[in-house]
Amino acid sequence: MAIQESGEMYLETILILSEKLKNVRSIDISEEMNYSKPSVSRAMGILKKDGYIVVDGSGYITLTGSGRELAERIYQRHRILSRILMDLGVDEKTATDDACRIEHVISEESMDAIKTHLRDHNITIE
């Protein structure tokens, strides 16, 4: 099933939070994204139903294999696009904001071409 941009943003946020926190809860996502608790709860229900996350009895959220794979792909796009824009002279805030929008709509073909270009020119982004 195709996931919407908002779902991708939630998964990316869960991935980032899981790198900082021992356990991720809906409240952590709500605070990080500045979204209401009911909105996050609804989104978590959809992501759980679609098999992207697991919520345990204590309310801790973890990414499934497919959820992690998608989140990592989106987060990689974000890092690459942000870095390229900053290297072009765009200020960090604008570059990260723009990358956040672009990462959800750029085609695999274009993203692969960017990665190949970076690799061919020995440019690493992390």
C-alpha cells in the first residue's frame, strides 16, 4: 500500500527519536512534530494497521522492518538534499525546510541520479 507524505514524516520522526530515546511514545512524536495528541494517535493507528510500526502494551512504538526501511530511505533523502542545498549556498533552515518538502516527491530515478553523481565525485554525505 502506498503511504502518504504525512505517514512518511511520522516514520522519519520515529526513526530520529529512536536514535535519541530509549523508548518512543506518541507524546514524544507529538512534541517533536508539534502535532496534537489525537492527530498522532490517529496516525499511529494507521501506521500500525499498515504494518509500519508496532505498539507494545506500554505504548512504546517501534518500527517494523518495512517501516524502518522506508524511514531510513526518507531520512537519507532529507540529509542528501539538505546538504546539497547548503553546499549551493542556501542557509541551513531554508535548506532543511525545502529538503523536507522535496524528499517526499522526488522520483527514485532522480534520487538515484543524485546519489550516483555524489558517488562519482567522491562526495560523502552523512
